[in-house]
Amino acid sequence: MKQDSKISLVRFKHLEKDLFPEIAELHIKNIPTGFISSLGQEFVAALHEAIAGDKNSFGFVAVENENVLGFVAFSTNLSKLYKHVVLKKGFKFAFLLAKRMLSLQVIKKVWDNLFYPSKMKKMDLPDAELLSIAVAPEGRGKGIAKQLVDTGFEECRKRGIDKVKVLVAADNEAANKLYKKCGFELNIQIDSHGISSNIYVAEV
């Protein structure tokens, strides 16, 4: 398949260890109001390291001239990703969270996140999920976001996954537009951390 000339110089590759700090910075800058972003760059970098190390999760980065222009992260089973984090990275995450757990609001949000997979299962939604995606300002308008999602979908197909969900704030117009463009269809609207959010599902 011939690539669009606008992204012909962009390479798409799996998450790599030396890129985690840059990915974390990109995540926080482009998803500044997200709960995960509020936990700090070191936590976000550790989370992407866990995603890359979990056999049930994966991610891709878009790189041009060694600069990270965007990333996407998926998990085929969020419950198993959490178990991986606890078993393999538990002490590290506990240390990173410790200084932020003084807030009852943060504790509640962490608790809500832990029970999020079981809540989704009760709603008969697919286990597989697009966790996060971001593209740097200099990478926008090149079709990179859709290419990242399509690359993730291809990996899902290789793993025998036929449906993927994504959670996004209802008022995030750009993200909602992107997901619809990528084939996601609105399934239900829920409250997530006090924010009205849409859950889309795509057949991949």
C-alpha cells in the first residue's frame, strides 16, 4: 500500500526503552487534563515501560529524523496489564504514587481506575482498549494519528482481537472526531472521574 507523501519520511515502530521519557513528555503536554498526566512525568514514563513489557499490551511511536512525533498505546486486557504492573513493577509504582496519595481525590481516582476493567466487563464491552494517543504539534496534519491507530489495529488482528474500545471526554472534539474517522462508533456515555465521557467501539 502506497503511503501518503506527507508521512513517507515517518517511521512507525514499537515502544522502546530510550523513548519512554520523550513519550511521557508528549503524553502530558497533549493530554494535560488527564488523570494519568496529573501523576507526573516519571509515573507516565514508568507506565509506558510497563505497557511495553506486558505481553497483553503494546504501543507504537511515529518517528521522523529521530524525533518522536506521536505515540499510541493499547492493551488487549487491562486487568492483566494491572496484574503485570503489580507483580513486576509494584514497588516502583508504589513509590511514585506515595507522595500523591495524600489527596483523597487522588485515592478515589486510583481506586476507580483499578475497578474500571470490571465495570467495563459488566457493561459487556470488549477487553481490548486504546489507552492513549498523542501527536506533537509539528506532526499534525500529516495523517500520523490515524496511521498510529491503524498500526495498532493491525497488531490487534495479529493477536486475534476483533473489537477495541476507547474512552474519551465528551467535550474533546478533536479526539472524538479522530476516533470516528478511524472507524469507532459511539457505544455509551458514562461519568469518568467526574467528566462526561464517551466510550467508542471499533471492529478491527
